[in-house]
Amino acid sequence: MIKANGGKSLQALVDQKDDLVGYFYNETVAPHYRARTGLTAAFIPPEFTNWRDEQRAWRETAILFDQSHHMPEMLLRGPDAFRLLEKIGINSLANFTTDRAKQLIGCTPRGHVIGDCVVYRLEEETFELISSMPLLNWVHFNAEKGSYNVTIERDDPTPYNPTGRRWFYRFQLEGPNAGKIFQDAVEGGAPEIPFFRTAKVKIGGCEVLVLRHGMAGHLGAELSGPYDEMGKVRSALLAAGEKYGLQQGGTKTYFSTIFEFGWMPYPLPGIYTGEELRDYREWLSDSGWEANAQLGGSFLSDDIEDYYVTPWDLGYGHILKFDHDFIGREALEALPESKRRKKVTLVWNRDDVTKVFSSQLGDGPRYKALDFPVAYYGWPQFDEVSANDGSPVGHSCHCGYSANEGEVLSLAMLDPASAIPGTEVVLTWGEPGGGSRKPHVERHEQFKIRATVAPVPYAQSVQKLKRAAIS
């Protein structure tokens, strides 16, 4: 968060730590709820039924996720609001009308990703930014530093919100029956809404803002409205969905959607080095989000910059547009093709996964336990990936299990030559030296897991959705 008056800055923390990587690897507790699901357990249970059936619901029937509590939000208003977002975003905002939403991706002057979020254009000069605390902080800082004619309001996630409540509820309706449920729930029938467009409808007697979206491979909907109307809208959706097999999804299931969908959330923001960002680090707090990143995995470097990523690493190369002036443009234009890693899915070898599980029985050696459905234990996590000859080819990050695919999958960033589907690679599972000092990491030994490179997104249904969205 922003540095409070009289508080210490992120820059003071960076200056204090001789080994910044070691600090993030051993000492911090990630602020995100994947790592700390207890923060939202009072509002959303980890499972409503069981995560396996909830995963199957987004593939076979429909699922309703509650996103009301874990994502920060910002309202940006004023005559310079669009100009500010255009300066931040690496992707084009040229056709950003009030019936659209956009993904916004922001980078440092050196071209390293800070974060990405979804932006609604509510009115001509009013924008709602959803998710990615680091990116919202970057927008806020640039608004002040650049003397833009804008006003900013912030709404923090529920556990950190001084009001104990949010501005808006937010639901995600997904699955092959989502369209039917939406049609039945909307009073007067649902309008036709193109992909990533918005519209207002009435559900349960309440006005609801709808974004046509898709997380799990179907043209689902993100629905939001005033927080006090959450119960009425939820009840109407559940009633409409009963005959279509609608299930509610818990946090375990929600955070496992990315293995099939292919989104790599919350990279380490590339802000901890460089004199050009000193004033930003002095603006940030030593107790905020950026000060509590939690590195994990088998990759351990003494240079924090080895954890920075570019838009290509996260699969954003196709929406990176050099048709406008934005922060980081010069650095990204100069980055050679050989340095542009590609995002892929890794399908873990079943025999090797079985060995990890069987190591938990008997006297050992014990390998790092694989939790299901979500197995990563850093935020972010970096696991070493090498070719069969042992040469490094990239990093594996988010990993876990898909009941729909019957596979352990991970999202990885690999050198172009190794990113070809069908390529065999080796992933090092577990931390060096027997494990870090993170309280949720047990003592263990490392283990080599074979994996096969596959497309991202992995699920065929998501691939079809993305092709339809592009055409």
C-alpha cells in the first residue's frame, strides 16, 4: 500500500536488506489469499461441496464464483483519466468505448511487468480498475507524479478494508450452462453481449453490470453491483441455476482455474532496482503488498532481477501494441527475439508425480508434498526447468491438478527453442538446502520431474474460446 505519513518506505526496506531475495524467500508472508485462504474463509469457504466436483462443474454444468472479497479496486475519474491509462498500458486502448472492458498491463521503464488488471469504462471520464494491487499502486503514483487532472478512490480487499465491506459485489458465472442460467435469471431476457463487452441488466430486482467474460473455457459472465444487493442477486442466480446443475465454487477451486485457462497472475513487480524507480519505492510502504512478495520454488538466485518478467513471458506479446507512447515502450522494442520467452503448459509425468506421493509413506526420502488442487507455495513461485542435457531453459510457476484433465499441470516461461509442444523437459521440484524458512514449507528433498510442453491454454474448450474472441 501507499506509505502512510511518517511511515517507512519500500526504499528503506530495500536499503536495509543485504540479501533481498533471501528476505522474500524466507521471511515474508504473502498478502494474497491463495497463500492465506483463512483471510477470506469467513466470507467464502474453501469448498462448498468438494473441489473435484466444483472443477467438473465449470466443464460439465456451471459454477458461480464469488470474487467480492479478494480483489482491490480503484475508481479513476477526470478529464485526464484516459490519457493516464494510455500512458500506463502496453496494449492499445484506441477503441475503448463505454460498453467495453479492457485488460490493462503496466511495465516499468525497463520493460518489466508490474501487473495487469481489468478496466471498465463506466462513463466517458470514469474508469473502474479491478485486481492487481501493484498495478493500482503504479497508476496511483503516476497520477500524482504526472500531475494528471484526475481523482482516485481506493477500495481494498475485505480483510484489509477499514470499512469491513466493499463498494461492489462481484460474481463469475461459468460453464456450458452459464448462458442458459443467465438468460433465465435476467428479467425480460438477456441481451446479446459480445465478448469483453458490458451491459446493464436486472436480476432479482437489482440493476447488475455484466461483463461477458470467460475464465474456464465458456462464454461466461462477470456480474457486479452495489454490495448491499449481493444476497438478492446471488439468490436469483442460484434459483435460476438449480435445474442446470449450478454449483458454487470455493476458494480452492477458484485458484485452480488458471491451470486450464492459462492466466499467470501476480508476477513479481520489477520495481526493486533501478534509480529511475527510486522515487516510486520511496512512495511505497515498507509494509505494503510489494514489501511482502513471497518467493518460492527450486530456482534461487542472488539477483532479484532474475525474477522479473516481460510481457512475452506472460503471454502478452500478441496484445503488446507500439501504436502509442507508454512507459517501457523503448525497452520492449529493443528486447531481442532470443530474450522473449514463451508461456506454455507443462504436463507432468504421471510416474514421477506418483513417486512424489509415494515418498510421503515410509522413512523417506521425502520430496516436497504436492497439495491438490493447487500445489504452488510461493507467490510467485519459480521452479527450474531444464532440457534433458541439464541446460536451463526457463521457469515453471503456477502448478496444480485438474480433475477435468486428470493431470498435474503448470504454467511455465521457456526459451523459444524449448517452447514447442511435445518437447520433453525436466522440472526440479522442491527447494534447495532442504527447504526455506517459510512456515508452510516442510523439510524435504528435491526431485526431478519429467514434463511435456503443451499449448497454453491447455483445455481445448479455452483454446476454442480464445480463437473465437480473436476472430
